[in-house]
Amino acid sequence: MKLNHILTFLLLSALSFGQNPTQLLREAEAKLGSADVAAEVSIRTVRPKWERTIEAKIWNKGMDKTMILITGPTREKGTVFLRNGDEVWHYVPGIRKIIALPAAMVQSWMGTDFTNDALINAGSLVEDYEHKLLGVVSLEGNPCYHIELVPKPEAAVVWGKVVTHISVKQTLQLRTEFYDEDDYLVTTLLAKEIKNLGGQELPSKLTIMPADKEGFYTEMTYKELDFNFTFPAGFFERSNMKLVQ
């Protein structure tokens, strides 16, 4: 490592001890997770012998309300997932029924490497965990705050520990590792290809990789983001699940 890089990291490491990890996480979550936003995404799931792509629209209102509409392929088109507070619902267009889902859902979402819990009922890294700043590390040349999170005793979360890396320059979560209660790595989420999306510099691609399955991963690419979307009254109600488009 060159001398100027060493000096830079020594300085950043010294400065990191004055940082509040909870505030860093709050700022990182506010970049996207806690915003009122409408998005169009492409979700590509890759396996050693096949791959498939789902097109979807996602609407978020803060951390409490999420609507996901599958727009392709044809077989899944019209499928809707809704979270409104503690209630989670799934609309199946083939049988025209709305089905209640449990609050904590660790099953695969639509055959991808995202879990239902991660995509629909993600919870809050700020509210559900205790935080410890471990220092500053380099992630593909980007100085990042290295933060360890352990669940609060009363938190209804599925992970035994979370380790995340937040960029010093832009306060973006670039790498997050999820561990089980026995401290085994389960999955890793990477955020890459930072672009201007909806007027903000954000990662345009999220890739999730199971730790124990070589050649398995799912990448979600943001095609459009709208931070000025106005939600009509009743948008996040069950009655809208059959109508949203």
C-alpha cells in the first residue's frame, strides 16, 4: 500500500472512533429504505444450469408500507405482495385470492435468493439492533465504516448477527453480511454500480449470494426510481392489490 494510502487510512481510522454507528446506519437507511419511493426493477436469479428474470414495480412508504407488483414474465404477471404495518399479504391472480402471510418469513421470495423477510418485511437495522463501530476498512478501494450489529433482546428478527460496510464518502451500504445464531455466515448482500437514480447517487444493482451454494446468486437492478411519487388514498390497502398496475 502506498504511503499516502496508509496515511489516509490511519486518519480515517482515527476519525472513525468519533463516529456514531447508529447515526451512520440511520443516514444509510434514509438513502432508500425509509424513503417514499416508486421503483421499477429487474430481478435476475442465476443457478449453475439455468437463470430467470422477473420484472417488478415496487412502492415503499417509509419502513412500514411496501407494495410489489410482478409485471413479467407472463406466468407470474399480476402477482402482488403487500406489507402494511405488521400485516403482510399475497395476491395470487390465478385463483384471484388474497392470502395472509406470517410476519417473519424466511422462505425464498419467488424462487430468488431474497427471502420474503428481506424483501417485504425487512425491518430496520437502526431500530432492531445494537451497533458497534469496528473501524474503517477498504472495500474494493472504497474506505468504509465497518459496523457490527447484534439483535436487541425484544427484536423479532431472523439474524443472529449482521456485519455491514458503509462508505465514508457517500454513506452507502456497500456490503452486508448476515449470520445465523451460531455465527455462521448465511448470505452476503453487495451494492454496486453507483449511478444517479431519481436525483440521488445510489447503487443501481444489489446482488445477494448464499454462502453455502456455489454459483447461486440473485441480482436486482433498479431501472427507474421516483422519489416524488404521490400515493393516492388507500394505495396500501388490500382492496388495491387487485387493481394496482
